[in-house]
Amino acid sequence: MNKMNCDISAVLFDEHKIQTRIRELGLEISNSYKDSTPVMVGILKGGFIFLADLVRSITIPVEVDFLAISSYGNDANSSGIVKIRKDIDIDLSNRDVIIVEDIVDTGLSLEYIKDYIWQHKPASLKTCVLLDKPDAHKIDVCFEYIGFSIKNEFVVGYGLDFAERYRNLPYIGILKEELYK
Ligand code: IMP
Ligand code: MG
């Protein structure tokens, strides 16, 4: 019995659903980048499990790097303020780059990350997000690959945290409101 299960009001996507969708995304990316070796840039910390599973579902060569940012304190509301905690190591100039992000809420973090990566002059830049909350967008942000669209609820698990916890839940679930409101 997982001790964290009692903090979850509902399971949105179980392990099987997540893996099935990731296999589809991997196939799509493998087909689109047949003649290239893209650099997959995982956004830490939330994207670490998604990136690990996604790259293993891709059948063309890829390179992996990480960009660590922090946009949230210990609460569940977006500040819109993004800080870079770990920079990218691979030279991205003239490379095909794919950002791998856990979730798009307001869209402010992704917009910042995209602007930042464009400054490195990649040949192309696309984004793969596991979860999207379309009703929460504050700006018009676009991304090419998306796992699932969800309602405007706070979710944890599969890399996503609340106050650094729940990242190790194998599924994605809705956190009970009384734990953060
Ligand atoms: P945005 O800048 O508001 O789009 O926020 C994006 C970042 O906030 C994500 O990369 C997550 O790290 C975090 N975040 C947004 N919504 C959630 C959620 O429901 N659960 C956990 N983290 C979230
Ligand atoms: Mg994130």
C-alpha cells in the first residue's frame, strides 16, 4: 500500500495509460525526425520521468540534455518568474531541438524556455508536453506534441510534485484540495 495514495482524490492516468500514450508520441517523433539526431531537452525537475520513458520509446538516435528551472515556490500558483538553475551543456546551434516538459499551466514557463532556447540558434525547435491545462493558459503558447489535456486541477505524480513530494507516484492523480488550499 502506497502511503501517498490517501492524499489523492482521483487517479487521472494510470501507468498503463501513460505508457500507451508515450509509445504513440515516441512513434510520432521517430517518424518526424528520421533524418536527424534531435537533442531532447528535459525540463527539470518535473520532466525527468517523462523524458526517461519518452526517449526509450524513440527508435532513432537522440541526444539528451537538461535545463533546470524553478517557477514555483512551495505553493500551487504560478509566479510567472522563471529562474535557470542548470544550463544546457550541448551546443544547440543548428540542431533540431525538442523540449520535453511535464505540464503547461499558465504557459509562462514554456514561453520563457522557448525564448531562451531560440537564443542558442537551433535549426528547429519543437515542444513535447505530457499534460496541458488549456483553461489555465494566460498567454497564447504553442507546442507540437501533447500527451493529455486535463481540466484546471492540481495534479501530482509521475515527476510532478507539490512542495517536492509525490514525484515518485507511478500514476498521475489529483491532489486533495485541502492539502494545498
Ligand atoms: P506555468 O508557467 O504556469 O505553465 O507552469 C508550468 C510549471 O508549473 C510546470 O512545469 C510545473 O512544474 C508546474 N505546475 C503547473 N501545474 C502543475 C500541477 O498541476 N501540478 C504540479 N506542477 C504543476
Ligand atoms: Mg516543469
